[in-house]
Amino acid sequence: MNSYKLGFSLIASIVILTVYWNSKPTAPIAASAMPSRHNQPNNPASTAVTTGIQTTTPPPPAPATRLPTDHVNTAALDTLLDELATTMQELHHLQQQLSNMITADSSLASDELMTQTYQPRIDALSQQFDTQLRKAESLAKNRTHTFVWQQVLLLGLEESTSNMALSMISGALDNALFEEMLLTLNNSAISGSARANLAYMILLPPETTYSDPNQPSSTTLLRRATPRQQRILQFLEEHFAQEADPDVLNAYLNTYQTMSHDQYGLVSALQLQQQLEMVRAVLPLEQYFNYRLQQIQLTDANADLTGLLRDMSSTPMSTAQRQSLLSALSNTVVNTTETNPLPQQHQQLLLQYLTSSLTQPTLQDRYNLYEYGNQAYAIEVLKHGTQAVDTYYQRVVDSTNPTEQIALLLGASMGGDLLLKKLKQNVALRQQVEKQLKQAKLSAETQAILQEGLQMLYGEPMVTPDAASPEPEPEPMPDSEPPAAQ
């Protein structure tokens, strides 16, 4: 009897299950047929009973090849990042060795030896870093850039290897990493020179355009600034008043000034002048006036050159600062007049100012010698325009003051290759400098200065008088008689 009941129950169960499966719809349940989320009971157990569906549906399984591929890419990326770190460390170590050797011995022979010994390996490592970086970026650019930034912080913001790495990633930084760099830039616990270096690396993105303020304005329409440029502008204007380090302020102003000359129109000349005046008390005087010089358009007859020169004259500063400023003014005059004539009133004003400010050079100060030569060449340009090369050459040859003649010779590079070629062909001038060098009891500084002048006349490589070959000298040019005879 029990076996009969058991068999009957089994048959009944089979029949019921067969009926159930045959009546079940074959199509999947549509989303609209699911109970509304807001109409579902709050009791999970009740929901399960009502719908017959599990309350927690597991996510669909990933494709069979997805997990191995991710694992392989992660492993490959980790390997590449390790290789990047190793390359940066090796390159950093090599560049430190090179720097130490330059510090210990700065002779020309040492420079040549160091170039032959170190530069090929430095070049190879730089190329290796670039290859590894591009491979890593193809797998995960943002993670790669973050890793490189961390390595830069470990090595130091002022190191050559760090500069190389930053230059390779700074053009494609994601916003989060860029903001992290800005936080570092604003960290006063880091040295001003390190932060200034970082500013130059990241605040001038690849889309930056440059133009010469002394060139005619472009007639092209303004281009739309990128979000990165707008963020940089916001950062600068927020931090001008907060920053107290002169090096960092100079870097900020340099960026701001570039923005005032570019094709995006984010900064006007008036805005730059306002920011410059606000930070004047923090900047060194020569930096402040250099910005004023760069801003003024000497080719514009309406430019307030009189006000600038009056301010330069009335501002107390050291002799070295004033010499540096006069040299900068001379360079501005020469660079501007190469392509554009100056208005007559500006030309006469500058000629009077530079002539009255020219002081006699001394062999005890090589920078003073160079600055004297630069200023003297600018005076010739203002006096004689395109004939300045010829008149300056004659001024060098005719000089009867040995110290002044060396200063003029050191400033001859302002006249370019044509002037240097003419001077090298003057045998009598070369002999006169050699005679000065053979004088007894010359200081080491004076000897070094005379060697520089002689090297300019001989060209590269330099042949000193003692090591000169017995080969016959070239025939003197018609204007190569001794200075006194001309």
C-alpha cells in the first residue's frame, strides 16, 4: 500500500511539472511586465514569493577573454613603468656625473672630452625613455603621466631629467594631474627656483603662440582660448598678489606677458602693466625694467619712451644693475632696428641716452666689457643704421685704448658674422691683442679676457700665440695696417 501511494505521488508530480513547463512562455520577460519599483512590497521575502524572481540578480559574466586581456595589459604596464623609472634614474645619475665634471673642470678640452664620453649615452637613454613612455601611454596615458610626475618629484624639480620628462608629458596632462601640479607650484615650502622651473614647464602649453611686440600687429582674427589657457590665466591672476618669491613671480609674469602677445586676446597690455606695477616691490629692479622694455613698442611713435627713460634714470640702483639695464636696452635697440626703422624722435632720444650713459670699461670686469661693447654697437646702429657694421669695425681698428679695444672686440658679436669675418681677417689687430697678452704680470682675469678676444679673432678652434703653427699668415687686407697708421 505504501509503495502504491509512493508511485501515485511520483506520477502525479511528473504530470504537474509537464503541464507547468509546457504552459511557460518561451519569450523572455519584458521590462514593462516587471512590477514597478515603486509598487513593489518593501519585504524582500514577499517580493520573491510574488514575482518568483531573485531579489539580487548577479551581473552578467564578462567575456571569456576580457579578464586575461586586462591582466596582461596591467602586467605589461607595470613592467613599462618599472623600465621608465630605471631609465630616469640612470639618466639622472649620468647627468649628475656630467655636471660634477663641469664644475670641477670647465676647460674647453674637458668639455670636448665630456661630450665624447657622456653625450651618446645620454642621447640613447633619452630616446629609450621616449619609446617606453609612448608604449606606456598607449596602455594607460593618465596613469603613466601620474607615475612620471611622481618620479619627477623624487628626482627633484630642477633636475635635467625631470625637465625632459615634464616636457614630454606636459602637452597632454589630464585636468586632475594638472591641478595637482598647480598645488605643487603654490607650495611655498618648495624652493622658489624649483617652483619657477615647474612654472616654465607647465604654464605655457603647446597651443601657446608667440609674437614680437615690436612687429606690426597681426590682422588675423583672435583664436578661441582653450580651457587650459583659461585655467592658467585664472591661476596667475589669483596668485600674483600672494606670491612673495621673486623667481616664481618672474616666471608668472613671463607667462602673463606671453599671453599679452599671443593670438587669444586673454591679456591686454593694460592688464599686464597693472600686474607688473603691483609686484614691482618684489621684483629685482632690472627684471622690472626689462619687462617695461619688452612691453614698449619702439616702432610706435606714440610710445612713452620719454617716461620710461626718465623712470630708469631717476630710480636708485647699483652700478651692476644699471649696466645690465643699459645692455638690455642696447639689445632691444639692435634687435628692433634690424627689421624696422625707429621713429626719428625715438632714435635721437635713445642715441642721447646711450651715449651719455657709456662708461669706460675695465679689464677687471669682463661683464662690463661685454656690456660696453653691446652699448657701443647700439650707438653705431642709431647713428649709421645699415652701415653700422662698417663704422663699428673701423671704431675697433682705430681705438688707441687697449682696454676699450678689447671691449669693442667682445661686443662685435652684435654685428653678426659679417663683422666677425672682417675682424678675423685683420692680421694687425690680432697681433696687437697677442702683444697685450704677452705682457708681464697680468692677472688671471685679464689673461682670460684677452684670451677670449684673441679666440674671437682666430675663430674655432683657437690657436694661442705659443702654440701657433709656423705656417705663413694670410696676406693683410688693405685696411689691416696698424691702427695708428689708419
